[in-house]
Amino acid sequence: MSLPADAITAVETFQAAAGWEQRARLLMQWGERLPALSDADKTDANRVHGCESQVWLVGALQDGHWQFAASSDARLIRGLVALLLARVNGLSTEALQQVDLPDWFDQLGLSRQLSPSRSNGLNAVLQRMRSLSDV
């Protein structure tokens, strides 16, 4: 399956990183680049349940392709969510259903740093994206 341009950039950037410290810095930078969600979007209806941190997610289908925006109160999670958005933004509903989260973070060299709770949280974000796309 071909990757969106942002996802290709992410893979190239993270694979070039010389170890965990550099990846952690990159992760924070990706999180800082996430556009801020408006307070109007930070509602309980947009909150992703199943995350230890607070994560809010909104999505819209534009010309058959999904565009998601998200935010989190935790810096590391914001970075991980930013990388997830890089992977899924621009996908069709069908392609979104096929995203393999462990494989994606494995490609980035981040899977070992994903604790079970972070992994579950990111899975909850992806499930929420899929449920929005089911509507």
C-alpha cells in the first residue's frame, strides 16, 4: 500500500535518526507542528476514550479523502498522534480501514518505545477515526 507524502517524510526522517534520543526530539517536534484545535473542538464528544492522556479528534471527508485534526495535553502523545495523522490524512475510507498501526510505528523505529498503554491509546485514536469513517 502506498503511503501519503507526509508519511513518507516521517519514515525517512525517523529512519535517519541516530537513536532513541534523536527520535524522541523528532517526536516532540512533530507534536509541536500539529495545528491547534479550537476550544470548540475540544468537547467531550470529540474526546477519544481509551487514552490515559486527553486526546481530541475531529475528521472530515473531503472529495473521498479523510482529513483529521487532533490534539493532546501530553507532548509525547501529541507527537505520536501527529505521526498517526501523517499516516492517515488523505486516505480513502477503505484505505483507512487497512492501516496497520504496529507496522507503521515499526517502520518509524518507534514500536519498542510504545508502552502498552500508549499503544492502546493510539489504537483507540485509530478506532475512533475508523468509526467516524463508518458514518
